[in-house]
Amino acid sequence: RSSAVAVLGIMGIATVASVSLVSTTFADSLDYNVNVNTSLNVTVSTDTVSLVLNPGSNPFASTNLDVSVGTNNPWGYKLYINADGTDLTNDTYTTPSYINTLDSTATGTSTAFPANKWGFRVSSLSSGNIADSSITDTTGTYFYPFTSGAMVGSNTQAVNNSTSTLTFASKVDYEKPAGVYTLDFSFK
């Protein structure tokens, strides 16, 4: 009988060891997951693009706006400029006055730029960044009609700080009433 008891005792130990091994195997199969969401950060150098024009002494002016993008999206981004219209509006008076966008491409000098018009261009891009060729002039010679939905920046990889510089210009004469002419736009 003592040998039978010894055999049962060994079987009991083997059973406990087996349970312990199953528990260890289960703990080894634990997964640890970290989900990193896609992020897009757009910053602009100023909240207001502002030109001060005087028909007599300073009828033409231009200014820059830097738009920087950062994303962790491995396929990059596309950035578009959007607005509800294309013309600058002065609502100071009962009858609004407008500065219309350019009718076609214009040379960006005070003598060649048409009066009572405004336009813009993508004037510089970070390395690897591209924009619609129909609105890009890195030589600083031309301005283009404003088109809502124009792509002002794009990259095909994740970037930390990809910048597009947009240059806005306008020229007025004495036909335009004094006041502030505005157009709200956004980047998407």
C-alpha cells in the first residue's frame, strides 16, 4: 500500500505542475497595443492679411502669409484654401463696394497690376512641398485670380513643418470708396 500511495502522490504533483504551466503560457500571450491617431496641425503666421492702400501715393501693395503644416500621416497631406466668394467686400455703406479678384494672370508691379483688383500666389514652398502650378510663381513675377479650393500645399510623406508662403496683392484707384474690404478664407 505504501507504494500505491507514493504513485498517487507523484501523479498529484504532476497535475499541479501542469496547471502551473497552463497559467504561464496564458500570461505570455498578452498583447500590448498603442494606437497612434493621425494628426494634422495647420498654423498661420497671422490671423489677418492686411494691406493699407492709398489711391494717391500707395495704390499697390503686397504682403505674405506663411502657412505651416505638420502631420504624422505617412502619406502626407493636401492643403486647400477655401472661401465663400472671390471678391473683397466693403460693407461700410448701404450699397456694398467690391474689389474683384483678377480676371487673369497679372504682373506683380505697381504699374502693371490692374486697378481695383486683387490676387495671390504661392511664392515659396518648403523642400518636397508642392502646390497647384496654376497659382505658383516662386520668381515673384505674377499674381493669379483667387480660386476657392486651390491646393496651396501638398507633401507625400509625414512632415514636421512644411511651409507654403502665400503672397496677396491689391491695387486701387479713386473709384473705390474708402473702408475695409474683406474676404474670409480658411485652409482645409
